[in-house]
Amino acid sequence: MVFSRPSPPAVATALLAVLPALVLSAAPQGPAPTPRPGPLVRNVDVTVTNIDVVVTDSKGNRIRGLTKGDFDVFEDGQLQPLTNFYAVDGGRVVYFGDEPVPGEAPTAATPPAAAPAVVPQPAPEPADPAVAPLPVPRTRIVIFIDNLSLQPFNRNRVLRGVQTWVRENVSGNVEAMVVTWDRTLKVRRKFTNDGREISDVLKQQEDLSTLGQTRLSERRDILRRIDDSTSETEAFTEARQYALAYKNDIDFTVDALKKTIDQLAGVEGRKILLHLSEGLPQSPGAELWKYVQDKFRTQTGGLSQFEFDKTSAYLGIIRAANAAGVSMYMVDASGLSIDSGISAENRTTEAKIDPFIERTNLQSMIQLMAEETGGKAILNRNDVMGPLKDMQGDYSSYYSVGYRSLKSGGERPRKVQVKMKKKGLVARSRRSYVEKGIETRITEGVTSALYFARDDNPLAVGVEVGQPAPADERNYLVPIRIRVPFSRITLLPEGPTARGRVILYFIVVDSEGKQSELANQVVPVEVDAKELGNLSRRDFVYDVRLLMIPGGQRLSLAVRDEPTNTVSYVQQSVFVSVLPPEAGPKGK
């Protein structure tokens, strides 16, 4: 990556090699970037940690009308003073800080006695039309269909329920997207608040093949070979072969889930992952180890299954989800269980698959992921409409509690626990978070904006794309002009000069989904202090040339005013044509 020498203060230029990974090697090499200058001022990055909390009684009835004083929040075991609070009821903010929102009438919570009383939920009074309602954070739901584990009948049964639910609930500030996984991660529909369109996309998925039935067929073959084995060593070898193949698939599934979650890290609002599968095994093939032990009446080989234990991988998903603020709702589409002894599989084998071990192995991790991220596991249900309605209640009626964190020195997971002061009330929320610095938050934000548009531009940044020019046989230089009003840049007088600094962050994705590395550039801004009064209607202009490949690209840009840490996010579509300008269509 090569940066050229800056031009005069009002206009600066740079050359950045921003290429998808497949052509990074084609980027010309040059001298090392200019060292980053020292800070203008000392910034204290105060992080406010907000935790969304669903409160119920012991019977699962939702509790309304609570205030900030009803909550205790602990970080790494230490009680934190709450600085932020609001309550959402029925999709509207009804309590903000220490005061009810004008025009709303939250119902006070009834203190539970021996058995917590169910708080009645009358319709809220109409808001005063003269009072503008406070905006409720947008809710984004990713419907993740794991075709690698699903069987067609079970998948389609659950999808029909989800189709009905999205038609009724995805609208306004609630958006959904559809993702499928079958060893290839595919976005079937990006975020939209059109519930009927999401329903139509889900309907189309019913015609796709799944691999869950293939896995069961492979397991039946392994069971027959185990039955034909003449020794437990031979039988354990067959079980191990199956477990290795299954583990390989789970490794890729974990990566797909983490990739999906990581892309949501910079997205604002409430985020939900609705995961449809037939379970994720804690130890792939665990039921076969037990099958061999039962057949040969031995305890040998029992420890071998721990070699395949994937608990740490699922804990990695939990860390990623809590760091990104994603609640996981995990649906086991297999539904109500039957006695596996009468299944077709067990009728053709000598012994029986232990149904308890099999189901526990498949459900324990999805239950753990749901609980640790503030979501729910939907297990042993043929009809998912009830749990989906409960999920709708979780994002339309909840509490947000926040506290300031001044800790520093490492972005590590921190345990967080929300407790209710009133007995009998149960708080459900994520159980950890990662305190992120400003650089991490910007990196996540600018990367997420590649995939999910982000309209957040407090610096009023403007972007202009020029005419691409060939750089070599494979790459083109694309001129990009960035404009920032001087009135939005913090300029600090230092004698006869006023100085400021902005930091630019660039990242690009091409039409095939190949993503470049993040590039950044620190840009000093210096003007004559006497001219400060004349800059209110002028722009600071920065020219950058991006080295890009031909075809459609999406540029995501963040601009940070360093003294105040104010950040703008802007996205721009760019098409790099291999045809000369005169060969293109002429304008009218």
C-alpha cells in the first residue's frame, strides 16, 4: 500500500491498494506508509455498555412497568451504577431514564408474593399527538436455515410456521433476511421489512434439497458395518470414520455461523439469529460410541468421543454473538421425539441407538448458545408459532439498562449478570460482552456496511467517483474525492495555525463477495487560524485513488474526526469498466 505526499491543506491525495483477496498479490509494492503522527489531544474513550433485558415471572409471564431501580447489573462480579435506562412496551418507548415518556402509560409492576402475580397488560393509552414518540431501535432478524442438518419434511414443516409469522410481524422497523447453509453460505434475501417478500423467499426454500437425510443414510451404512464387525476394534474404527466426517462438517458450520454473526457486529439496533437445524452435536457421532459399547458389552473406547468434543467451538460462537449483540433463538426442527426403538433404522440393526444420548448430544449446545446470548431454544415442538410469538414479545417489550465502563487494556470478554431486586422475577439477557475500543467499533461498522447499508453521516461526508484508468493489465485506478465541511471538523488553535485530524477507513467487496483488507489513512488538517471564520461554507477535500479490479464493487468508507471521535459511514457503488469511456453509451 502506497501513500503519496499530501497536497496543500484544503486538498490532499493518496494512492491506496484496495483489492479483493484474490488479486492482492497484483498490487504494486512500494515504500512503507508514513508513520502515524502523534495525537492532537488526549481522548478518553468512555464505553457505555447497554444490555437488553427481558423480565418474566417464574411462570414466564412478561412483567411491565419496571424502572431503573428494579435492576442490578454486575460486570465480572462487581455491581455497576446504572447510567442509561429505557423501557419498550408494545414496540414503543414508554420509559426513558427516570421518567415515563409523555403520552404513554406504562403499567406498574405488581410486587410478587409467594407466587408472582401476572401483571395485566391493557392497551396503552393513545399518545399525545403534540409529543413526538421516541424512536425504538430497529430490529433485524437473520433466518439461518442449516440445510446440512435438516431433513426436507422437518424443514418444510417449520418453514411454513415461520412464513406465517414473518408475514404478520416483519414490517416497519422490523427487518429480516434469509441465509442458507449446505456447505455453501448463501444470502437468499438481504434485509427488508417486507414480510410477504421474506415469506415468499422462505417458500422457495422448500424446493431445495437438504443433506440431513444423506447423513442418516450414511449412519445406517455405518451401523450395518458395525453389526458385521467381528471385533470391537473394527467396530470403533467404523464409528471413528463417521465421527471424523461429521466433525469436519460441524467445523465448517461453526465457521459459517461466526461469519454471519461477525457481519452483524457493526449493525445497530436489536439483532436476532433465528437458527433452524436438527441440532448441533456436542460430540459428533457420540451415539455410535455407545452403540458399539452396547453391542460388545464393553466400556472400552468411551474416552475416544472426547477427542471430538466441540464445546470450545460453540463457546466461540457465543463469544462472537455476545460481542456483536446478537441473541440466538435456536429451533430444533426434528420436533417431538419418538421411541427410536421403533424407527426404521433401529429395526434393521442388532442393537439400538440410545435416544437419550442422541438427543442430549444434539440439543445441549443449541440450548447453551440460546441461554448465554439472551435468546431461547425451541425444542421438542412440532408447532413453532407459539415460541415465535414469544420471540416477537422479546424484541417489542423489553428493558435496556446501561452503565459506563472506563476499563482499559485489552478487548476481552467480560461476564455480565442482570439481577432483579424483586423476588420472583427472572431476567434474561446476554451473559457476557466484549468492551471494544473505537478502532474495533469503526472496523466492525465499516465492514458491516459492505453488506447492510448504514445511513449514519454526522460529518456530512460527500463521495464522488471519477473515471477509472488502467494501472496495469489487471487493475484500474479509481479516483475517489471525499468532501467534509470544515464546519464539521474539529480544529484546535495552535499559535497562528488551527490543526485537526481525520482518519479515513476504506474497504471494498466485489460482485463475487470477495472482500479486500481494510485500509486506513491519517489525514492532518491545517489552516491559518485567521481564516477560521471564513471556512463555514467551504469543504475540506481529500482525493484518493483506489486500485481495483474490473466489474461491480461496493466501497464502504468511514471518516473519523479524531479529536471528538465523531464517525461518518458512507457507502458507494462503483463499476470499473474495461471499455474506454468513448465506447460506453452516450448520454442524451
